Amino acid sequence: MIWILLLFLLTIGLVSANLKYDQNIKTVTRKGQMIMPDRVFTDEQREELRIIMLEAGFPLIKEFGVTHTTISRITEAAGIAKGTFYHFWKNKEEYLADLIQYHRQKMLPVLIGADVLAGKRKLGREDARVYFRHLVDKEKSIYAHMTLEDESNLIHKTSDFDPDEEKESSIAINLLSFLEGVRPDVDLLLVANMTKILVLTAEAKEELHESVYEKTIDTIIDGILNLIFEEGR
């Protein structure tokens, strides 16, 4: 009977050792499997943590590229436990989709200008050229640090980049509202497709002829501008 009692006590000890608790975050480990940290955040805390992790993203992408910007690097740079990441995103691709939207909104006043956003003036053709150039500029754009494989992962692991005529037309209309001299018959979806081609060209840079890469980018941008602006504008 003594050995049965010892076995019972040993079992209790093993179970206790595999149940770890923290006052704020409870992480439970059973049979070598990590269960999601269980924590209730206030809305304010959630938004603060989300912004901290999003702010950490672009500097890491500039240094390591999208492919090698791992969840561990993101949470380490943000000073947050890795498990906290999964309270917000299922995987890196969902994070990246959120980061692209966040970075776009953050950079809009820089790329377009606060006075333009306030409706005090409009942008012309050459201003628009600068905007489209920024989409493939490594200092300003996430896309410039992505590969075609990164793009494919985004498409297959999130729904944010599925073709959506209504959503993309709305984005194009918003952009065109900041411009003057816009063609009355502008094809919004064609502009959207050409903008995607611009981004995909940047992502495929390693597969293109380097000597004419910049000329290729300029040719695509000229095509987009010709679709948007009336002749002579």
C-alpha cells in the first residue's frame, strides 16, 4: 500500500509542476502542449499593446525583410511576451496585413500632406508620381521589402488581399479626391490593377533586369498617371 501512496503523491507533484500560474497571465502546460495564455485585457490595454507591436514591425522589416521578420523578433522588439502576440493575430501574415493598413494610414499625411488631407489644396500629376514612387520606396513602404512568396502567403493565409471591386474602387475614389485634373472616365479597377502590378514588380525585383528596373517602374507609373489624368495635366 505504501508504494501506491507514493505513486499517488508523485502523480500529484507532476500535475502541479505542469500547471503554472502568473498573477496577470495564466499559462497552462499539459503533456508538453502549450495552451494559449488566458488574460482579459481592457479595450484600452489591447489597443496599446497592438500599437506597440505594430510600431515594432516596419523597422524590423527594413532591417531583415518580411521573410525574416519573425514573431519572436516582433515581440522581443516590442518588449512583450511571445504568447501575447496570439491574443491579436493567428499568424505573421495576419499581423502583416494589419501592419500594412496601419503603416498606410500613418504615412498618408507624410506622403500626401496634411493640408491636402484637410482639403486646402489638390495634388497634380507630378505630386501623384511621387506618391506612387513611395509605394515601392524601401524607406517608406513595406511592399518594397516583400517578395512574391510573401505576397502569396498573405493572399492564402488572410482574406484582406482578396480581389474586392467595391473595396478597391472606394480606395481609388478616396485617392482621386485629393487630385486635380482627373479624367471624368477614369477606370477605377484598371487603376487598382495597375497599382498592384507596380507593387508586384517591386516584389519581383530580384527576377528582373537590374539595369532597366527603375525605367520599368517609371513606365508603369506613367501608365497609371495616364489612366488618371486628362491629357496635358
